[in-house]
Amino acid sequence: MQHPARNAQAAIKGRGSTSHLAGRFESTVSEAVDDGWAVDDSEEFLAPRLRTEVRAETARSIISRNTSPDVGFSQSVNPYRGCEHGCSYCFARPSHAYLNLSPGLDFETKLFAKTNAPQLLRKELSKPGYVPQPIALGINTDAYQPIERKFKLTRQLIEVMLETKHPFSLITKNALVERDIDLLAPLAAENLVSVHFSVTSLDPHLSAKLEPRASAPHARLRAMKRLHEAGIPVGVMVAPVIPWINDSELEAVLEAAHDAGASTAGYVLLRLPLEVAPLFRDWLDTHHPDRAAHVMSTIQQLRGGKDYDSQFGTRMRGQGVYAELLSNRFKLARKRLGFNAQNSHWPTLDCSRFQKPLPPQKDSPQGSLF
């Protein structure tokens, strides 16, 4: 399928998107046009700075469940909606359309904090019929994104996991996870936690364009090493692998992560569902116009002629010659470096230690009398 040529958008410092792309449910769409009243060269014009806005959200439930055969977990918890990291390729961007917000700039600037998440988790774990299965923490959006410094919802969730001895894993691209070593280390001692770092590139300049508010690559590797030294099992996800952008770094990222203590490894091919496809095309036109057509041509070869194919089993890896070569490169590097050769990068955690939390005590109706 041929796509019309695009006009490159100006990059916005600290943001991965270049526009407020309308979500798929919007009935009207606004488009900026030149009306001839632009300021002349003698006038100074400054575009308004995009600030991060965080709104408190009272969630109705906190554990999301799935039966997808290719993700390696059946339960997940996400304390935040939207993500300030601003990754141009984030597969979760389309979820902002359900809020009547843009999957583009709104996704990384208009965030929601589920302030009752720890209380909800405790409530769900205390239900009589609850059967413990490992929880993946921060899958849809990063649980350690910058606003976690203030809200500390992820830390509070981990405190509940520690109290109940509930197994969980997490994946992040933020070195802030070092803050919680005091909680993660005792969990690791009982085989109740594993931590994975998403590393897209070792090039800080490329990383700053792809994921502008995530920790720099060297900071992630440093955090990985510190967690490893504290006895916390760590792994690496080379994600996403983008043809002709970062695919040449696959072996180098795996080697650097292995040197930092990673024992497991995986990779995921670039995914472009729904609004992510036009957003990523804009990113390519802005930052790599010379190779944009080549990148998208290769992606479509991997996806049966489309920008994306959501079919289980191939959505993470793609199909065709390039996909097979990438898979072989990964397997050879994994074997050479001595990574765990399990089919899944998610290690087996211990569910037998789980202890139901005590249900929260209800306030006495006569409490106000005393």
C-alpha cells in the first residue's frame, strides 16, 4: 500500500510525538492551516511549552487479566495511564483514545495516577476465591515513569506484594527502580520478583529521540548492575527492534546487559497498532527522512504488506526472511553470552508463599460518638 508523502513536523524538545493526532473515536478533527496572519521575522514567536499534567483517578479495579498466548503472563497491574517517557513507538498510545484524548502528545503530557491502586490491590488479593499467579507490574505504561517520584504508587504496590509474599515481575526503562532495592531484595531472596530492563539502543542520541524522557542507556545498565549486585534477578528486553534504525545494535545491547548482570534476554519487533503507525511515520519523517521509506517498506514485508498484523505468535517477531535472520542472530548471541536458554524470558516465580492480606477494617458507625 502506498502512502502519500508527508511534510516533516518540527521535533518538540523532550517529547516523542510531534502532534495532537486525533483518536479513532473522535467525530471532529482539527487541523492547523496557514491563514496568512503569521508573525513576521521582526517579531519573536515562542510556541507554548508543553507541560505534564497529572490527574488523580479513582480506579474501579486494578488487576487486568489476559489469555494471550505470547506475552508470558496472565495478570498485570498499571498504576498510571499515559506515560511521560514519550516513546514514539509505544503500543499503549491508542488507549488514550478511549479517554477522548490524543494518542500523540496527550498520551505523554496528560497523565492519570490511580491513587487508590494500593488499596485496590490489597482488596483484590484478599478475595476468598483469589488464586495467586505472577503479576506483571507496569506493562501497558512504565510503572517507574518520572511522575512515580512524586506519587510513589509503584512503591506502595510493591509494599503490598512484600507483605503478602505475592510474586511479580516488572519491566522498566527508568533507573528510578534503584530507589526500591530495599523492597525488591527481600522479595528476590524468596524467588518472588524479577526485574527486566527495556534497552532500545546504546546510543544516547538515538535514545533521546526515540524515548526522550526515559533514563539514558548507561543509566539503565548501571541500575541493572546495582540490582544484580543486590541479589535481584535482572533481564533485558531489546525492544523494540526497528529495521534500519537500531537493529544493528542487537548483539551489542545483549552483551552490555550481560556484563551488567542480566541472566535472561528477549526481544520484540516494532509494533504499530492503530494510531501508533501514523505517529511513528511522523517520527521517521522528522528524525530520519532519508530512510523513512526504507524502514516502512521493511516493516510491511514483515507484516504481510501492512503496517501491523496483530496475529498471536507473529506480532512480536514478524514473518519472512528478515524476521528469520533477526531470530537467528538473537539465538546465536544468547548462546554465545550464556543467557538462560528458556523459550520465555520470564523466569518461574514462587506462588506457594502467598499470604492473603487481612481485609481492611470497616469504621464503626459509632466512631463519631467517641
